Amino acid sequence: MLKLRQYLCKHDFKLIAKHKCTSQNLWQCKKCGVFVIQHWGIGLNYKCKVPNICGWVEVKEELK
């Protein structure tokens, strides 16, 4: 269950990983640390404290 400050946070999400087998992205808020798992194949997402599935591949930031 999320903490109250995580519900009230004005999130600033950053993409940190993509799933290696499914159409999912893992985002994390820079301010409060909450994770969002986005399933873009079916258009759903949900927030959690800890990602509850395995198989994430870290996204490396592009050099500018």
C-alpha cells in the first residue's frame, strides 16, 4: 500500500526499464519513489511500491 505522501505527490516520472517479454514499461517518480507499471499493449497502468514482476531490462539514457 502506498503512503499518503505518495498519493499527494505531484509526480515527475522517469522511464527506468522495459520488460523483455511483454509490452510494459517501468517508470519511477523522482520525488517520492513510487513505481508505475505501464502496459501499453492494453492501455493500462498501476502504481506500486515495489515492481512485482521480474524480467525488466534497464533503459540507458542517450548521450546528448
